[in-house]
Amino acid sequence: MYLISDNVDTQMGMRLAGIEGVVVHDQNSLKEALENVLNQEDIGILLLTSVVFDMDREHLLDMKLNLTSPLIVEVSDRHQSHEVQSMIDETIAKIIGKVV
């Protein structure tokens, strides 16, 4: 696992759980971090905070759908946990055919 985060707090929390990562603040540093991750075969899961995911959402969604590895997962930080939970709830409801 590897984390690309927009803040040090999330990065440090993940490091306490044994997950290494990097903090990025713009699209250029995100692009560099992604290139680094894609060149490492031992990274099977890539975690990205919601803020990072929003830096280049269209491209990251394309990667998420078309890459076989790594698995790309959007995670919330302490400021956006309710937004990601709502998105997950809506997706699950759509899958099982329940209107939200």
C-alpha cells in the first residue's frame, strides 16, 4: 500500500499503520508521485485523499477503471469523511437498486 495525501496529518496517521506515502499540493507533484508509484511493482493498493483525487479526478477515474494494478482507492481525511461516506452510500444504493 502507498498513500498520496494532501496533508501531513493523514500521511502521519497512515505511517503509524505502516503505510508509506507522500504529500502533494499541486498537479505537477501529483503527476510525479503517480509516475513513481506506477514504476513500483510491489505497490498493489494506492490510496489517495479526496483532495488529491479532485486535483485530477478525470484522469484518476480513468486510471482506476483501466489499470489492473495498483488498485486505486479514494480515502477521506478528517475534514471530508462525511462526503466520502455519502458517495459510498449512494453507490451501494444504486447497485442494489434502491433510490436514495
